[in-house]
Amino acid sequence: MAFPKGTALDWLWGLILPADMANVEVGDLKAPTGPLSMNSQEITGLASPTNGGSAVNKDHLDSVVQGLDWQNSVLDELDTPPPGSPTTGDRYLIIATATGDWVGHEDDIAEWNGASWDFITPNKGYAVWIEDVGSQKTYNGTNWVSFGTTVNHGNLTGIGPNDHHTKTGNYEVYGLTEEVTGLPVAAIGNLGRFMRERTGASQVTKLHICVQNAADGYEWVQLGIST
């Protein structure tokens, strides 16, 4: 049966439904008392959880599963602010011994805010991707340590104990080392790290290892060079 406008039915609907449905938020609705089906649709835009009752987004879950707290990537590892004019949002991992505006901020992440550097002090479990060398580091509570590379690490799938290095007698034989066009600054975070330096096609390859020297500092020692 049809009811003309202005009848008691219109008045009743006005009581049931708000006049402007566009301003109704989920929090204004009655709390559900049963299962709530999303009909296979995604819930997006969730904030990172702050307590035990918060909803969890995928980025947070991935970090927890890996035991890591992922930070935005950094451009490089440096002990001195880069020359020239940095771009707002440029980020660097500060290594020892810091100079200039970075003095006293070793192991911090520096980010240029457009006028000055902001510093993020790492917590144990922080992890970053270092764009310059395509490798990842995590903070163990004392130092930043390397734990893999996005250049070539076999995706860590089906890798046996001898796939990346083998032991013959008292010697370790490493089949894979990182190849870079320029060595990062020698520092404790690179101690014992092997690198193959090659500036470009048709150039020689130099093999280096980072060691601690007699002055208790750190340096790259060249082990060999291709002919």
C-alpha cells in the first residue's frame, strides 16, 4: 500500500533514520551483538596498533613475525652530513665517528626536515634498508649489523649450510660477497665484511675486508685485485 507524503509513516521514518546519512559514522551505530560479515571485502586504513585490543594491520603483523621493527629506508651510511643541499626527507644511518651536525649521534638515523636534521635513536630490533648498497641492517641493541642483501642472497629458500660458504680444514671459502661501486665508510658495523669493489663494466675488481687496525680504528684492507 502506498502512503502519501506527510503521513504518519514519513514522520516515523524520520525518527528511525537520521536526516543526513552522510554524517553518520560507524561509532554512532549500535554495537553489534553477533558476527559481522564483511562479505569478503577488505578493511583498509588501519592505524598501527597501540594496545592489546587494537586491530592489527599487515605491516605490523609482518614486522612482529620477523621480530623486526621496520623503519623507512636510508640512502647510505655516513659519518659526516652529505655535502650540498639535502632534499627534505633524505635519511642516513650515522656511523662512527660522526662529525659536523651529527656529532654525538652515532647509530642514529638522521632525516633532513628541510631546515635541519632530525635524529631517531634506534631501539633493539629496528631494521632498515640501505639503498646505496642494497643491503639491510638491524640494530641488536648495541650495533647495527648486516643480516642480508637485496642484491643476491638466494632468497634464503632451500639454502643449505654450505650453499653460501664452505669450510675446508681451518679455512672458510665464501662463494658470494657483495659487489659495490664504492666502499662504505669503515666502521664497527662493517667489521669482518667482505666486498668486491668494481667501478663499472670493463674495470678491475678489488676484494676488500673491513678490519680493526693498530689505532683501534677501522679500515678496508685490499686482499687482491683482478688482472
